[in-house]
Amino acid sequence: MTKDELRAQLERQEQRYKEVYGGEITTYAAQPEPERKPWRKRESIRDQAFKEEIQKIEKDLQEQRA
């Protein structure tokens, strides 16, 4: 079925609905596809090691204060 055939079929169905049921037809624009989520960088081994070192330093500082 081509787009033109589909459009013609939908128009026939619309006319039939209006004639038989006396209803109104409301057409809506197609909903856009959702945008892709932004790309996120994975932590490298260096980033993980840096984070662990920071946590160790913070832990040592807390122990020194206590």
C-alpha cells in the first residue's frame, strides 16, 4: 500500500465516520521521536584511582581531627 492509497483510505474512513456518526475529526501532528540522552564519559582507571586517593586523604583528615 502506497502513501497515496493510505491517504485515500483514511479520507474515505473520515467521510464515512462524519456521515454515519455525525462526529468531528481532529487530526494531530505526529509526535517527534524522543531525543537521545547525552553521551557520558566512562571513568578511566586514572579517574578511579584519583577518586580513591581523594577518599583516602579525606578519611585520613577525618581520623586526624578525631
